[in-house]
Amino acid sequence: MQTLAVDIASTFVDDAAALVTGFGRALLRLAMAPVDRIANACDVAGVLTERRATFRMWRASRARARHDGRRFSLLGRLNPFRHLAHLT
């Protein structure tokens, strides 16, 4: 009985965290839309396109590493600067 209660509680916490993350991403996308439009209009040399391609490759390699059994630490997932990790 205790495991059922723990499973329900952990599922609720996971769902709540996903909901908050989704709302945060939606708000961030809404706030950054004007800046993104200006940046895309000013991108003459194609730097943003190259950066997006690099980020997609980095994310795919990270997903592949996760699939291979390596896990990223909890601190890496909670780090507020993790979205800037692909920048060099």
C-alpha cells in the first residue's frame, strides 16, 4: 500500500514539474519573440542558423548519450544556465 502512495505522489510531483516547465517555456517564448524577430532580421552572415544547427547536433548527441545509459546529474538538470551550455 505504501508503494502505491509513493508512486502516486511521485507521479503528481513529476506532472506538476512538467506543467511548470511548460508554462515557463511558453512565457519565455512569448517574451523573447520580438527579440528573435529582430535577431533573425539582422542575421546577415547566417550565424544564427549555424548556431541552431550546432545546438540540434549537441542535443541529439546528448540524447544518444542518455540512451546509451549515461545519465546527467540532477544538478545539471536544475542549473538555470543549462540552456546556454551549447554556446562556446
